[in-house]
Amino acid sequence: MRSDEARPADQTIGARSASAETGIESHLHESRIFEARKDFGASVGGAYVRNLKEYRARFKRSIEDPEGFWGEIARQFDWFQPWTKVLQWDLPDAQWFVGGKTNICHNCIDRQVLQGHGNEVAIVWEGEPELTRDAASAPRFEVRHLTYSDLLAEVSAFANVLKSLGVRKGDVVTLYMGMVPELAIAMLACARIGAAHSVIFGGFAAAAIVDRVQDAGSKIIVTCDGAWRRGSIVPLKANVDAACEQLPDVRHVITLRRTKNDVTWFAERDHWWHDLTRAASRDCPCEWCDSEDLLYLLYTSGSTGKPKGIRHTTGGYMVYTATTAKEVFNLVPGHGQLYWATADIGWVTGHSYVVYGMLPNRVPSLMYEGAPNAPAEDRFWDIIERHRVTHFYTAPTAIRAFMKWGNEHPLKHNLTSLKVLGSVGEPINPEAWMWYYQTIGGGRCPIVDTWWQTETGGHMITPLPAATPLVPGSCTLPFFGVDAAIVNEKGEEQPPNTGGLLVIRKPWPSMLRGIHGDRERYIDTYWSRVPGMYLAGDGARRDERGYFWIMGRIDDVINVSGHRLGTMEVESALVAHDAVVEAAVVGVPHEIKGTGVAAFVTLGPGFTPSEALRKDLIEHVGKEIGAIAKPDMLRFTQTLPKTRSGKIMRRLLRDIAAGRDTRQDTTTLEDFTVLAKLRESDE
Ligand code: WTA
């Protein structure tokens, strides 16, 4: 029990009121400041940045002399051949560590083994299912500890497997797996041989696999028979089989046995992971990769229906993700730290802060296979207690769900091992921040609210745990080298507390290197609206302290449970259904998800609204994209409200969606034309 430790914050760290906290959005009425604890450094084996003064001095240097700053940091990694120039910037194209040769897998694994740390744990993994429990004993779970030496052997073996199937440097290997260590192993095996990976989130449906495999030109898919999710099996291999019906170029599918469900076998393309790796040599030298060789593609939603393949390359990504992980979480090897990011590896957080940013820091990374409420709502707290987790990184949507499930779940567990808490994926509302701070962190642990994106590769705006005073709801200050600003369309910086576009004005090492196969879209999306600056696609403001407050997306992307979803993707899925003629999708405030999906559809002749059709359409979206895209609310309408020039009045639809009880009137056919006429002038 630890309830006695959950003291109010103002007793523990001297909360005080901020001066003029004006202009804050209505949902962000927060003025308390939580000063950094003086004893934080001592509790974690030393702080890298000890106070705001040190932060400011290093920040200044990083902006004034980025090449000197990043060059010094990059020299702490292993390079097979040094670079000739730290940065070559030809807007909008950056090259970092030009001419340098390295291998990120070497820096994650081999380097640790060569330095005598082969027997230290690199990955702690826990499976979802609860193993047999008898009345007399505590529940047991399946746990694996993989050391750097274990990883070296397994990654090398799988790298040899990939080579034996013809994978060469520069090829793209698709990974569609559950949260098992073999997913990290497969990623690292690709990196080892200079192949790129494209990880597809295991929650996506077959159609999403087809799009991504085609766009990447991938000829090989690695999957699992199934993935555990709340005690049931997600049939990953069956989804791959369905996708392969439309993917004649896929030559090999490698399947890891995990859930032991029946799978259909296609002898000409199917292989079992265990058959191939059993026969493979455990010796595979690292390929020398150029700093700018493609490391991976990761698809993310944009304003059009087609997901964008974000390109990340080797050298800059390696240096930046490991450095942000180290400084933002204050990772110190040899001090019993155990870090756990709950993100699925299918998203960028899993790439950067479960795998690549973690391993070079020699602090073990915990991977958990399943859901937070399986078998019960205290699963996460149970994991933290049993493994003595010190760093915990999750999303506001999860925090809101925990709050709803009740304090009894965390209070049952001893969470005193925790030192640093993190938040990512969407703005954290101050209520959730306070709950996280007090109920999970016991009022002791700084919360690093990290703002970043798939495109940025690593943290961009974030507190540093020993240095930055925290204000609930603000992601605070930019990381080193990040020249973030709030500007108007002309690129002029906005005064404090004035909303504007969030941009980054200088290149940073892990920035995206483009959208796979679509140069024009890269330039249009990120570099056109405000010439010369990277447009993040978020609206934001800075307060008088210089702290950033993210207000939300400015494009047709909504943030559902911390996951990016293009409204057009959902619209295309809906109109693909026989009954639907036209669809408009907008975000609607949602208690747990932050933003939910609201869909308005018009039906074709011969179709009438009904509860059954509504359910069918929602399921249809789940099948086309994945469960995260299923509309929370779906309404039938006579016609969609449009302006005279034919544009759908999205603002009106957002208001309608937000203003009405979603459970009522689901089968009436609504007519928004009168409302549309009234509103036309302000759309
Ligand atoms: C949002 C996830 C507020 C933002 C790492 C961004 C956030 C999008 C935060 C990127 C945060 C992410 N506070 N908003 N701390 N972190 N976002 O590509 O809108 O899945 O543009 O990357 O999530 O989502 P993505």
C-alpha cells in the first residue's frame, strides 16, 4: 500500500501560482508551477542537466553552433568511418554526418557486448496471458530477459535468414507483428544488413497492409500466427494472407509462432521463423551504412486518404533518439533503472523509445505484449511493482482511462520504484496530469510531457526532469538544437499567448528525409505554407515564460487515443460501402480518447437508415482500416451541409457532433440544410 505517500503536490514541491496566465485555452486553466526537485539528480545516479540555467546555456550553444554541438555528441557513438561534414542543409533537404559510415544495430548491441556488458539485460519482456495460478500462490506471467549477448545472437541469426531469402541492402522488409521481442529483433536484423523496415501496427486490417506494402515495394513480410489482446487472438497471419491476395510481388512470408492458432499455409511463400533461424549462423557482420542510408519507413496519416511513408535515415536518427532518450528520461546505466514505454512498436514512440533510442543507453527497456486491463485493470501497476520499473512513459488517453477505472487499482500496488513519468501523443489535460503526478508518481516524479511527431523522429519540445519547472498541460521548452516558434502564415513570430502555427526553423538530426516516393507531397505538406520553415501541422501558442502549449492539429488529421488518423481515410472507407454515397468525418471531443470519430453519411437509393446499417458501417470501417478508426458516432443525413462553392462545412459538422447526445436519434435521416444556410457566412 502506498496511499500514505500520495500527498498533495503543494506540500511536496512548493507549488505556487503563476503571474499573468492569460489567454489559456478554456480546457487548459492551469497556473500552478511545479519546480524541479533539488534532490532529483541524487535519486537517479546524477542529472545531466541540473537546472534551467544549464539548460539555457546548452540550448543557446546548440542553436548558435549546431555543427559543433551535434558533432561532439555524435563522436560518442561508434563510426566505421568518420563524417566529413556535420550538416549539409539545402532546404528542405538535410544531410547529417555527411560521408560517415556506421550501423545503428552495432551501436545498440555489438558496442555493449564489446565493452563488456554482454550479460546485462537489454530487453525485459512480459507476455499478456496469465499463466496457471493456484489458490496458494500469486499469479504468474511469462517473462523473458534478453541480454545484449542474447540479442546479438538472435539478431545475427535473423539477419542471416533475411539474407538467405534474398534481402539486400536498401530493400524494404515489412513487419506486421504483435508486441513480442522478435519484432525488435527483426527491426535490428534489418538495420544490421542495411535493409529498411516498414512496421505496420498489428491493429491495422488487411487493406492497410496492402496499401503500405505496395507503396514500399516490399517483397517480404514478417508476421506472427496471432497476437494476444485481452485474452483473445488477433489473427495476424490470416490478415497477411488476405492482403497477399492483392500483393503478387510478395515472395516470402515468415511467421513467428506465438499464439499457436491454426494458420493456412502456402508452401510457395510461407516459412516458420523457428525453422529458418534454427538453421542460421549466429555470426553476421554489420553492414557499413552511410549516415543517410534509409533506416526505416513508417506510415502515418495525412490530410489525404493515402498514408505517408515517412523516411528516416541512419546517422542523425541514431544520434538524436539516443540523446533525447538519455537526457529527457535521465537514463543512467548501472543504477538499476528499468524503463517502460507502453507504446506499441507499430508507432513511432515504439521505434524511437522502445528500441533505437534505448539500447545505446544501456538501460533495459520493458516490452509488454498486451492490454492495460488484461486480466484486470491493475495490470500496468502490477508490472511496475513486480519489475521495479523506474521510468514510465504512456499516453494521456491511457491516463484518462486509468482515472476512470478508479484509484483502487494503482493504490493496491507499491509504485515507489518510479522516478520519472512521461506523456506523449496528444495534449495532456491538467486533470489527467495532476492525477498522474499524485496517484502514480506519489508527488515525487517529474512528468516529461514530450511533444514530437513521426516526422521529427525524436522529442522536440519537452521538459528535462531535473531542470524544467513543470506546468500541467504545457510541453514546456524545446530540446537542444530545436528552433521551434509560433508564427503566422508569413512566418512572423507571434507575441506571447497568441495562437499560431508551430514551426521548426532549423534542421535537426532525426528530421524526416521525405515521404517515400512523393517529393511533391513532402514539399507541399511541410515546406509550402510557411516558406523556409518546417510546418508541424499543429496549432500552438507560447506563454510569457516561453512555454509551448499545443492546441491541436490544423489539418484534417484527428488525434484519436494519441493515434493520428486522417479523416479522409475514414471517409474513403465509408464510401467504399455499397450503401454510402457520401461521407464526412470530423473529430468530436471524447472523454477517454481525447478526440473521437464522428461520421455523417448520405445513403444511396434503396437504403434507409437503421440501427443494423449503422452497426454494419461502423464494423466496415474497422475491417477496412482497423479498430482505432471505428466511428464513435455515425449519423445519417439527407445531404451534407455544403457552402455555395461546394465545400463540406466541417466546422458546422464538428459543432453538431459535439453538441448532441450521440446515443439518440441514430436512425433518423437528418437535414442540415437550414443550419448550413444560417452558418454559411462563417465557414
Ligand atoms: C500530437 C507521436 C500535445 C501532435 C509521437 C502531433 C502531442 C501528433 C504531443 C504527432 C504532446 C504528440 N502534446 N500534442 N506531448 N505529442 N502530439 O506522429 O498533434 O503519432 O502533431 O507522433 O500528436 O503524432 P505522431
